[in-house]
Amino acid sequence: MKISNIHEAKSQLSKLIESALAGEEIVIAKAGKPLVKLIPYQENKQPRTPGGWEGQVIISEDFDAELPTNLLNLFAGEEE
């Protein structure tokens, strides 16, 4: 495992990426404290299958009804 500080990671990013692609574990740290791990990107091997929640979610009839004015005012940051 290679630990690199943020400054080194900024200046040597290409080399760190190559090392990660070669299988080395790269950890980027700040003040000696590990923050993130640099790993190769992997595509999802199986596409997402939509529709797994049928029959498990119920949407209320008034789901898209207009909100009361006092609630809309609160969202806008206004007092009641």
C-alpha cells in the first residue's frame, strides 16, 4: 500500500493512477490521516433491471396536490 499526501497526489496524479491501475493500493492522506483510496473504475457488469418495487410502494391519491400556502412560504424562507 502506498500512502501519498495531498500535495504529492496533486503533483504526481498520473503516476499514482498508473500505480492503481497496476494493482497497487493508493491512499491519499492529509496530515498523516488517510482520507481516500484511489482504485480503478469498474463498469457494472449487469445492467440494472427496473421494476423491482412493484406492489411494495403505494403512492397516495393526493401525492401531486398543491401544497398549502403556509407550507410553500416556509420553503421559500418566508414567515407564516
